Amino acid sequence: MLLTPSDWQAIGLTLKVAVATTVLLLLLGVPLAWWLARTRSWLKTPLATVVALPIVLPPSVLGFYLLVAMGPNGPVGQWTQALGLGVLPFTFTGLVVASVFYSLPFMVQPVHNAFEALGERPLEAAATLRASPWDRFFSVVLPLCRPGLLTGTVMSFAHTVGEFGVVLMVGGNIPGVTRVVSVQIYDHVEALEYADAHRLAAVMLVFSFAVLLALQLVNQRSQRAAAHHTRATR
């Protein structure tokens, strides 16, 4: 299976965007999921709804509003220009920012569900041992919620790799800067290069299947281990 140099360039850029987006989502999404799982604030439901919006909102709509917000006349664009950073649309940084917004629910929701399923007993047991809140979070919460964290990380990475509408709207189609794999496939089809499009699409299909299969196998293994531990402690 021979890919063109521009295909490899698009694959490399896509992986860079996906890695950067996933790291940022771990840093932002995990604390947000913890807050949603623990808070009793009236803001919980509206904020959870905003986080879930990218699941149902057309990517072009989200991309349009991000483009306006980050443009030269938008609030984010004016702020970045005041800092001497220029504007974010049609840059790698803008691509990552848009990807973070678009993939946010794929990180927050699995982690949030894992945090809620944890319950209070492990935290109460750690508190009786005089563990600080930070110790309880890093030594108890994160290890026990590892399957949810793994699911959120893998799904966020895979979802970012497969983006099209948002990245095309915010990043455009600049070779080596914002042309990711999904846009490269679109270019091949638009140029009637169906053989090239088929090869690159096949790579994406195999990648997506492998990621989901690995996630399923890991989750099944974790469920069996949890069931075995439950039986052993009875």
C-alpha cells in the first residue's frame, strides 16, 4: 500500500494534533469531570449540557462559531492579538483549540461516569487513614477509575484523528500546517484520485477498528478482574 508524500505529511500532522489535543483534554477534562461528579451547584446541569453539545451539534456550526470567536474581530481573537499572538484560525494552534472543544465530551463523559460510579466508601476509607484530598485523588480515585480514564483518552484521540468539519472550518486546507488526513481524503476525492483516496481511507478504517477493538479487549479484561476481585473479597 503506497501512500503519497502528502499523505504521510497529513498523517504526521494528524497524529501531532491528536496527541496535543488528548494531553490538553486530560489536563482540562479530568478536573472538569471530577467537579461535575462531586458538585451540587446549580451550574452542574447547564455546564454538563454545554460539554455534551459537540455530540449533537453539526461540526460546521461549532467550527463557524469558533472561527468567529477566534477571528480578528472576535473576543478570543482580540485577546490573542493583544498578547501579540496573532489570530488562531488557519494555524496549528487554532486546530488544536478547535479539536479540544470538539472532542471534550469524549473525554469528560467516560471519566465523569467512572467518578460517579466510584461512590463515597473508598474516599471515606482513605480519609480515615488521614490521606489528604490530593492523596485521595491521586492514590485512590485515579487508580480505581483507570478504565474510565483509558476510555476517555482513547476515544478522544481516535475522535480527533477522524475530525473533518471543524478542522476544515477553523484550519482550512494548508499543506503541512492544517491539512489533516480527513481533509487529505477529501482533496483526493475532489481531484478524482479515487485510488489514493481509497488507500488513505483504508488506513483510517484499519486504525479505527484496531483502536476500538483494543479498547473493547482492555475493558473486558478490566471487568473480569473487577469481578474476580469482588468474588475474592466476599
